[in-house]
Amino acid sequence: MSRYSIEEFVNQTKQQDKGEGLFELETLRMLEINLTSQVWAKAGGMVSYRGQIKFEREGILEHGLGKMFKKALTGESTALMKATGNGKLYLADQGKKISILKLDGDAIFVNGNDLLAFEPSISWDIKLMKRMAGMLAGGLFNVRLEGTGMVAITSHYEPLTLLVTPDNPVYTDPNATVAWSGTLQPEFVTDISFKTFLGRGSGESVQMKFSGNGFVVVQPFEEVYYAQQS
């Protein structure tokens, strides 16, 4: 096999069956779902598939009026799609790194921008960050996932998980916060004197404060930016 040949390229990049189950990391930035029934995925996340798979955009009333109104209030553009059938489904989101989490009766909060896919056995609900309204241009909502099943989340570059203990709270930039354990409820704190270091012209620095026992996942990237104040 000659160096740089098409044959070498195909051999190095071709899809491989790893036998890892429903969710597999085909690459660090590509999720393979070995679909046999149904999954929920981020709308627009499909890059390829093979087999007999049907895609349906999330219905307006699919999850009840409560969630519909919450989504309308958040102004968020991320919608879900339902993939049903048998085959291999490949998902990605702007080249972001993908992490697979297996929940076993656990609960986790995920920033709405960073949720890629989850099994239908997982119950979920949208949680509004009302304190942030008017301060941020986006990222005003997160999703609480709970139950038993697989969840795939994304992050720009490598995620870092910080442990939270009662005597050692963690502060994060909301724009860099990916997920946190279901045991934590963040507070939003402001520090006007800190704004000069951020240079966003927001008028104040907004941070998320996590206290208690649990963990929070951050990424070395700010996914959304502060709204311009008039």
C-alpha cells in the first residue's frame, strides 16, 4: 500500500464495527448509533445513515404544552428529531468533541446547546435560567435528563470536570458550562468590578456558582456571548 494513496486513506478512515452497543464513538467527533428502535437526537445532527431509518421533527405537542411553552420562552433554536428504524446513524455537531454517558438511575443537567442524543428511556425536562434573561444572547436553558440509558453530549475541545464539595464551591462562566450533576442547583452571581477583564461590554460579569456535592463540566470555549446592551 503506497503512502498517501486512496487505498491508504480509505483503510485509515473507514468505519469500523467496535461492538460497543447502541452508542459508539466512531471518532472523537462522530457518534455512531446502532439503531434498532428509536432515539432522540439534535435536529440537524445527522451526517449519514444506512438502513431503514425514518426521521421526524419533534412535534409541537409531542411532549406536552408545558415543554412547548418553556421552549418558546427560552427562544432557543435547538429542536429535537426522532430517528426510528433499523440501521446505523451518524451524528455530529460542528466538529465538537462527543462524550457518551450511561445513566443508571442518575440525573444530569446539560446545556441545551450541548445535548446531541439520548435514548427514549431517559426522561427529560427543560429548565429555564430566568436569572440570565437579558444578560446573555443565548444559552438561557438547560435540559435535565434522568433515568437509565445512554446520553451523548458535546463540547468544544476537551471537557474538564470539576468536583464540587460543600466546603469548596465552583464558579463558572455560563458560556463555557456544559453540564452538571443533578444534585446541584446553580446560583447566578454578578461582579461588576470584574467586567473590565472580560471585555464583553455587558456591564457586569455573570457567573454560575455551584455549591453542595457533585460535579460540573466546563469547556475551553465560550459558546454564546453577552447580549449588547442598548
